[in-house]
Amino acid sequence: MGDANCPSCADCSAGNCSRLDKSFPGFCPTVKMGADAVESCVAKYTENPVDHKIAITSAQIESDFYCSATRAEEILIFAKRMGYEKVGVASCLGLIRECGLFARAARARGVNLYGVACKIGAVDKTRIGLEEERKLVPHSHESMCNPIMQAETLNREGTDFNVIIGLCVGHDTLFIKHSKAPVTYLIVKDRVLCHNPAAALYNMDSYYSRLLRPDRQ
Ligand code: SF4
């Protein structure tokens, strides 16, 4: 078990890794990992042509559209520049309207898009062991989120790149784990905050101070 209070980048106020205009703190992972680790990681970008293209394309988009392209635009620009022929979307059924809007934008820009909703397969939640009483409406058919089938459907469709729209925490983890194509996010689900999870952090010293309470787990 690691030390939960071990200082890391999460505790850094220097950010010297960005422009080398300050000093590295003593706990800095750049220092701890050492120069060999830095060089070994740099080599991986150039040794693997796919990783290299992803890294360069992403950096070029940052340069070309810094603070001017929205994330939806960035994803479509990235897909075009990467030469992806088919983009998959793994969407929450509750956000299927947003999935459709994104499909409209994608198709308007000539991006071929194939979307799959989280309830695909229509498998009842109890089939994988969830207790009946834990359904939102017990004693009715309630389909489980099926991120493995979403991934396998997109794998079979041969998508080159997959986009997540609002999958639940954990379901998104399984989708990423089972997706053959690389994955990015368009919408991160937050049912309470209209899909803006950062809002809880910004208000952690006021309205969302409950985040600091260990009894809420
Ligand atoms: S890598 Fe080092 S300098 Fe950069 S944020 Fe982490 S601790 Fe700070």
C-alpha cells in the first residue's frame, strides 16, 4: 500500500516542467524518474509511428486552434488530420440526442460516424449479478449498461477512433479497456452538474465541501 500523502505533481506550485524557468521541487517525478526515463519515453514517440502521428497531430491542433476550437471541433479536426475513415461513438442512452448532434456535425465535415448506445443488447441488470432491489425501478426490466458490447460492436465495425459521450464512471473504464481503437472523450458524465465535473472542484470550499468528507463513500 502506497503512502496516500506522498507528494506528487498534485502538490506542485512550481510547474517548472513547462518552461524550465523555476526549480523542480524535491519530490518532482521528473527528477525521481531520472534522465534515462525521460529519454526512453521520448524515444517511444518516434519508435512507434502511430503514437508519433497522434502526438504530433495533437500538438499541431493545439498550436493551430489554441482557445479557438471547441472540443467537439478539435475531435473532428483530429479525426480528419489523422486520416481516420470511420469514427465510433460510445454514447450513454441518456445523451443520445447529443450523440445525434455530434453525428450531424461529423457528417457535415465529411467524417463517417457510427454510434452505439450503452443499453445495446437490452440485457437485464440482474444477469450479471446486480440485486433486483438495486434497480432504479425494481421488478421491471432494466437494461444494464453494456460497454463491453459497445466496444465489441465498434471493433466489429472497424472504427479507427472512438469517442465517449457520457458513459458512467467504470462503464467508461470497461469501454476503454475493450476498445481496439484509441479513445477520447467528448462529454464526461456528471448527472448532478450538467456534465461539468470540474464545477464540484471549483466549489469544494463552499457548496461542494462534502467532497472533503470521507464518510460519503
Ligand atoms: S513534473 Fe515536477 S515541476 Fe512538473 S508539475 Fe510535476 S512536480 Fe511540478
